Amino acid sequence: MHTVRLGRTGLKISEICLGTMTFGLQTDREEAFGIMDVAAEAGIDFIDVADVYPVGGTLETVGRTEEIVGAWLAGKRDRFVVATKAYNPMGPGPNDTGLSRRHVIAACDASLRRLQTDYIDLYYTHRWDAQTPIDETLGALDDLRRAGKIRYAGCSNIAAWQMMEALWTADRAGTVRYDAVQPRYNLLYRAIENELLPAAREYGVGSVVFNPLAGGMLTGKYKRGEAPRQGTRFALGTAAALYQARYWQDEQIDVVTRLAADLASRGKSITHVALKWVLEQPYVTAAIVGASRAEQLRDSLRALDLTLDERDRRACDDAWYALPRRRPEDER
């Protein structure tokens, strides 16, 4: 497991970040502990959470993932870099969501309690809040840093112009800035190569990408014409519609089927190639890899031992360029 530097900071993280969004709904506590054990044994010291997880849940389940991770971290917290996020609804009230000073500070305190820790290494804003001035959000994050509750700040699900506005605002105001960005990125979704990723590298913002396996689509196990399988991301509660909109189209399934067959003919797994391809990209700092079972994570990590050749890379590029272009509103 390689250790990398997060953007311009001095913080060191493993190149694989453990994603935990399945913990507490798709994955029970015992299996989640097993997954985290496998991650630790493999040298992963970077864990990604969010206050709203588990994915696919409701207001009745929010915070459950942080509680599971916090329980597992007991007695070994200092060995790990822990990231969590704020923005999404955590209750029914109008101030239970968003990036206002009130909600950001309250959400951080609640995450600290659930994670059973005194500090969060990397605290992300989960998405852009058009109703809150960015200087208000950054001011709240700066207060949290000065109080010792967070070490670094980051942003997720954000456009390049929004990230740049935040960086400029932080520079002018002298507040904490975003030192990490967490965008969606994989063989089937590369639009952020045009602006967001180059801007992040230019301004010293580490890129910690999610969905490197496209929510499981890049395992090659889905076929055209079949319905989403129960127990997968594509049929998981409130998350099903989101993941189907992202990846469940005949054109994407066909491209993946062809790529998987090509790689298999040369003795390579599409899962391993897809993950290794992401890690090789010059703009990527680390990739978030999740699992619903410990064995699933163990298999995914075999990608680290894989060497891609030019034929593999060309096949991966061909997959992206074979996809029909989609309107921006279809990619949210």
C-alpha cells in the first residue's frame, strides 16, 4: 500500500481510502468490522464516512455508519486518518441540513460524538450550498479548526468554478481552505478531467475520488435486459434511483460487457483493471474503495499488484469514448 501526500498539505494517507457508506444498512455491524479489519491488515489508514450514511437509508438510519466506525476505532483512533462530511438532511427541520454556520457546527459536534473522537482529520462539505454564502461556511469551518475539532477541510460533489470561488474566498478572508476535493471518477465518468481535476492539481488540492468501480457496474456482473439485483447499490433503498441514473443504461452495460470480455481474454479482471486505471491517473491522489463483504474488499485490493500495459490503457480509453455524451443535467 503506497502512502501519498494530500494535495499541498503535509498529511500522509494511503492511496486506497476505505469507503464505509454500506455500513449499517447493506452491511451489518459484524461484517463492517470484518471489512475494516481487512483494510487495516492491507495497510489502509484512511477511512471515509459521512454523517448521512448509510447510503440508501432514511432519517431513521442517518449517523449509523459513523457509530459503527467509531466503535471499531476505539483504542486505535490515532492510527487512522478519518474523514467525514456535512450537508445532507439529518432531521426534519429547516436548519437540519445545508452549510450554514449553525448546521456545520452542530453537524460536526454530532459526528464527533458518533465517531467517539475529539477531532476529525478531514471534514468535507458534502456538496455546494447555493443558499449559504461560501464565506459563512468557510468561517464556520475555520472556527472548528481553531477549536481543534477538525484538522483539514475538503469539498465533495462540486464544480470547478465552485471550488475556485471557495479557494479565492479563503485566500481573501484568511480562513481554512479546501485542501481536498472528492469527486466521482471512473472509466465511465471522466467529465471532470476537463476542469475540476486540473484545477485541483494546479492549486494544491488533493483529489480523493469516489465510485472508481461505478457502484459495482465495473465488476462486469450485470447484463443487458436484466433487472437490478437485490442487495446491490442499484436496488438499495433511496440510493437505487441515483445509481441507476448514473450507470444503468444499455449503452454503459454494453461497453462494460465488451471491455470485461477483452480483458478476460488476456487473463485480467475488469474490477482490478478499472481500479488500477484510476490510481494511475496523474490527477488522482487516492481512490475510495468500498465493499459490502470483507472478501469483496480483499479481492478489489488485488488491483494493487496488477501492471497495466498499453493495450489495457487503450481499451479503457476506448470504453469512455464509445459512450454517448449525455446532457449535464443527466449527470448530477
